[in-house]
Amino acid sequence: MSIEEKREHTEKIIEKLRKYKDLEFATKTGQELWREKLDFQIVFYQRLKRQIEISEI
């Protein structure tokens, strides 16, 4: 997988994770936990994407 493909792949994952944040749950607590975990993953993939971009230099 090329660096560009890796960058595009991480962008797609970040977009999907952001869409998942709109899902409704039966309980407020469940929704808060879900969003908290998604935020963690979004930050992870944003950092990974940044690392991939740096490796292009």
C-alpha cells in the first residue's frame, strides 16, 4: 500500500467514525460511552494520518 493510499484509508476511517457519532442509543450513558470511545479512535487515526503525512517528507 502506498503512502497516499494509507493516507486516504485513514481519512475514510475518520469520516466513518464521525458518522457513527450520530447514532442514537437507548440510554444517555450508553451514548456518552459510545462517543467517548469514538473520540479516542478518531484521535488515534488523526495522529496516524499525521505520521503518514510526515513520512512523505
